[in-house]
Amino acid sequence: MGRVPALHEPLKKILGGSTAKVMAEHLDLHTAGDLLHHYPRRYAERGELTRLADLPLDEHVTVVAQVAKAAMKTFNHGKGVRLEVVVTDGSGALTLVFFGRGAYAREKELIPGRRGMFAGKVSVFNRTRQLLHPDYELLDRDSGAGAAEAFAGRLLPIYPACKQFQSWKLTKAVDTLLDLFEAEQWQGLTDPLPPSLRDGRGLAELPDAFRKVHRPRTKADIEDARARLKWDEAFVLQVALARRRHADSQLPAVARKPVAGGILDAFDAKLPFTLTDGQRTVSAEIFDDLATEHPMHRLLQGEVGSGKTMVALRAMLGVVDAGGQAAMLAPTEVLAQQHHRSVTEMMGELAEGGMLGGAEQGTKVVLLTGSMGMPARRQALLDLVTGEAGIVIGTHALIEDKVQFHDLGLVVVDEQHRFGVEQRDALRSKGKQPPHLLVMTATPIPRTVAMTVFGDLETSVLDQLPAGRSPIATHVVPAKDKPHFLARTWERVREEIEGGHQAYVVCPRIGDDLGEEGDTKAGAKNASKDAAKSASKSASKGGPGDEAGQAAAEGDGERRPPLAVLDVAEQLAKGPLSGLRVEVLHGRMQPDAKDDVMRSFAAGEVDVLVATTVIEVGVNVPNSTVMVIMDADRFGVSQLHQLRGRVGRGSAPGLCLLVTDAPEASPARARLAAVAGTLDGFELSRIDLEQRREGDVLGQAQSGVRSSLRMLTVIDDEEIIAAAREEAASVVAADPELEALPELRTALDALLDEEREQYLDKG
């Protein structure tokens, strides 16, 4: 006991090689710090047990329960034997089943009245929940090495565990580690919180927090520990983000101040409408940032249809007036082409600088995508390097080494969560000095997530729709329960088209073994065989806006494959929508074909566009008034909100119909009802986050942020995150290098390793 373990010390030195190997492989626990920060999921009390009636199917659980009865039974004409043990907690019962010779040994231990912890995977047999061959640890037997006394004397921690390493084994491992630290009075522990912050907020000291979270005697102990440990996580992360903001503020950048009488003034003068108050306010924030000699880092988030593109375009025009160039990066070719089309339409002759008929103050607006023909691509590259083109709109093709700018002053990133950090950074590196950065997202982000995931960006919010935008009515269509509702759906589509309008029909899959957007053909075949499994996997990918199909994981047995664009389009054209002009659009089409379809639809030459989520963002056809979303339960809340934002963009009211086969009492239907019940994207995003895992909220693509948040939840801990951000800002302002706070610097290095620091650097 004379050795003090450091937080970074490998567990194999403390617990032995075989134990450490299992913990590393199955629980991702490698060091003393990992184990100390592996907190109990919950606590069991003496006389207060888990509600067995609420156990989730197909999950590995640990329960504390009492044996009610046990019986040995034979089967297969007496050749086989099994032990059935019923345990209870008062709310419900659970059956433990053991087969074979081991059943006899367990029969002697698992007698009525005995208490224990039981761990296994919950399944159902003959409508009865059961654990098959569970591991267990009895809590009141002499061989338990004081387990009974420990159980009687304190709350019993139940850890996130696995089949290979149960909760009670984790308890013993944590106890070993705590004893080592206690013996040397926690000399190997570094406390990241400055003493003034800790004392000022009445937070427990760190050793005390670890004792209370792993060995609580009262519920108050648990609350004290959680309050302290949440602050650690929030504060260290916010310090990292504050240091990034501070470093950015020290970088040089060219101030881009609009010039009177330039292209921006000419553009504003020809606008056929007035900007909303929100657009004016946000534009002022952006122009203030652009006028400074350090790079702007601003997140522009807003409701669907709130006019973010208009705000971004005015910022780009202001930079052009100031002698710079602006680049807009879009995640898909369809969106890049749509942005290029809408920007050139809004600008008119101002987008034809240097061309016959172009305005005197105009500039060139060029498109650059990977599928462009070589002559057009060569001309676009020449326009960029000479400065002839003031604005370029493109996909990841903008990032290629051969793309050079004359003087890149502003980068606008649309739907940034779809881009990797390296991609954004590569474009930013193309300026002579770091360009200003404006990140746009149409996915409403609650304040806590914005402060956590986008914490190095200043945030602007557009929550006011432009004048003339019409409300969107949303209704759930239960096709399986009420097929006549579906028939009425297609009648409504016909009525809208006969009234001179257009319609979208959205499906989750492409068809012809092309799968969902982004799937391989082989993956699509697998998805067809097992749609629920495929959709469940899709739901767990992470990242705001990437939750399509999450409802399939909730499924009710085998589900049919998701409906496909190609199949639905054919059925509609031959059936309820026969005689109408029906076209398809999906991500696997050739770029020219996609652009032709979108141009035809925008020109009113197509009545019904049957598409995948490729139309989710940026598509703007004001004449479209109705959207039918097939298998709507296979999409997430935010995605449904994004999709319906494609209608109601003109003066005629919008209608969105959510078609589903999900049962009325299912979580999927509740989610659809929430979407139908409000047009408030921020409210929907909170509902969305509450229904999804924390990892999905932060997004696995957001590098190591998730792995540093074990106790803190961005959904519930808004006050702590906001307070930690303020404290971090003042600490970093006073001491950017944290020279007076070496323990905080150490904790920062431990929690934000090199990979995560790079993420924060490049965000």
C-alpha cells in the first residue's frame, strides 16, 4: 500500500493483467483515472429494489432482488433438468433459469428468502421475463466477505457493466483502487478546480467526491458527489473552449468593412421585401465581427425558412465590397447547385460582374463541384485565382489542393455537422491570413448543446420567419389502422396540384437495392432483409440531424423494409396520382440528372417529386405546398422538422402529412404527434434530445467531447454549463496559459488529449 497510483497508471499494475485485460476489452477502462471516473449508473438501497416490471428486453441488466421460490423441473422425458428461480421486488417478478448439472449446485444456494445481485440479458419465454444462466452474487452469505454488512451499511452501487465483468466485480475493483488512494491520502490526485471556485460554489473536495460517489452512505452523499463531478467535466471542457476562443482572438485577420455604394448597397436597394428584425440584428453582429482584425467564428442557427441564406449572402457581398472573396461550402451537390441557383437569382445582374449586361458593381458567382466538366471547372478555378469571382459555392471539391483563391476573406459552412473537422480546416487554410468563418445550421440546437459542441463559436439565432411565409399544418396519417386516411392523402395531393401547386413525397430508401442514402448495395440488401436492425444501427450513428430510423429500434417484432422512392413513384404514377407528372430524386443519380430534375421542379414542369432526404435542406420551391412523408416513424424529430420546412415557403399555406404504420401507443407515434403539435424547432430539438442517447446528442464525430462527459448531461445541466462557461472565460482571460493553475492544466491534458485538442483547434 506504500505506492501512490497516478490517474494515468495502467490498471494492470494495480489489479493484475487478466482483470485489466477484460476491463480494457469490454468496458474501455485502461487507467486508474478511467476506473475512478466510471461512475455507478444507480444505487440500490436495503429494502428498496429495482422495479423488475420495468426491465428492458434484450439489455444486459443487474438487479437486486429476493428469491421468492425455486423449483427443479425435468424435460425431454426426464433426460434434461432445469432450475427455475423466481425473484421479486414487490413490483414484479423475474425468472432465473439454469440448465444442466450446474442447476443442482445453484438449487442449494438460491433458496427462498436469499437476497442477491443477478446479472444477465433480459429475454421473454412464454410471456415471462427471464434471465438465462445469470451471474449472481448473494448479499447475505458468509462467504461474501462482508457483503451483507456493506449492503446493510450503505447504498449499493450498480455500475455500467457487461457479461464479462459484472457490477459487483467493478465494485471490488473500485474498492481496491480507493483503498490505495486513501492509504496515501490521495497524494496522486490532481484537482482541476481552482480553490477559489470550489470554495465559492460550496463544492466538495475531489477525494471526498470520489468517496461519496463510489461509497455513499446517504442520498445526500450522492448529490454532493454528482454536483462536484459535473462541475469538473463542465469546467475543464469550457476552459478548453475558452482557450480556443482566446487563441482565435490573437490571430491576425483582414478586417472586411463594407464600402458605401458597393455591391451590398446595390443588392439591398433591389430587394423586393424588407429584412426581418432578426435578420437585421444578426447581420449587424456579423458585420461587427467582420470589421475586426481577428477571425470571426460565429454559428448562425435558425428555424427552417428563417432566411439564413439571405443573411449569409449579405455577409459575402460585404466581404466582396471590402476586396475579398467568399466561399460557401455545402454538404451535397444538390444543395450546392440549389444555393448557386438561389444566390444568382437573388442577385440578378449583380451576379454577372465582367459579363455583357452585368451590373457595374457586380461580381462573378461560380459553382465548383466534383462532377463538373473540365472546361467549366478550369474556368471556375481561373476565376478564383484571379479574383474575377467574388463568390464561389461548392462541395468538398473546394478543398482540393489545386483550388487557389486570390484573397479568401470569408468561409460560410452550411449544415456544418455533415463535414469533418479536417475538411473545414483545409478550406480555412486557403486564405492569406485566417479567413472569417460563419457556420450555418438549420437544425435548431438547444443552448446547452451549442455551448458544449460549438463552444468556441459565438452564436446568433434567427427565430423569426420572413413576412409572407405561410403556416404549415401537420397531421399524422395512421395508414395501417385507417387505410382510408391514406387514400384521402393522395386526394389532397391531387387537390393541391389542381390548384396550381406542387408536392413532395419523401421515402426513407431509394429502391432497386440502392438502399438508403449513403448505403452500399450490399448494405441495402441487408437492410431489406432486416430493416429494423438496419434502422437501429442508423439511429445510433450520432450527430445532430443523423437520427433517421431511430424508431425501428423500438420495433414490435419483424418489420417490413422501408418504403423506397422508385417503388412508391411507380405505384403512385400508375395508381392514385396517375396522369400527373411524377419524377424521382435521390443521391445516387448522376449530378446532371439531379440538377435537371430540380430545375424542372422549380420551373413547375413536375407536379410530384418523389425523393429521399436529399431535399432535406436548402431546397426552395415556393410553389410546393404539400409534403407526404412515407414511413415517417423511421425519421427522427429534427429531420422531420427539416423536411416539412420545404413547404409553406410561399404565400399559400403548407401541409405536411406524416404517414406511418406504427401502433397508436408506440413511442414512434408519440414522436410524430410531437412534430405535428408544434412548429417550434427549438422545442422539437429538446424533445428529440430527451429521446436520444447523450452520445447521439454530442455526435460521435465530435471527437473526444463525449468521452470526457460521464456525469454531465447537456440536456439537464444547463445551469452548470452556463456557469462553467462564465468561470472559464474569466480564468482564461486572466491567465491564458494557466501558469498559475498547473493542476487545471494537467487535468486539461488528461481529459483533452492531443486528438481532442485538434478537434477544438479546428472547429
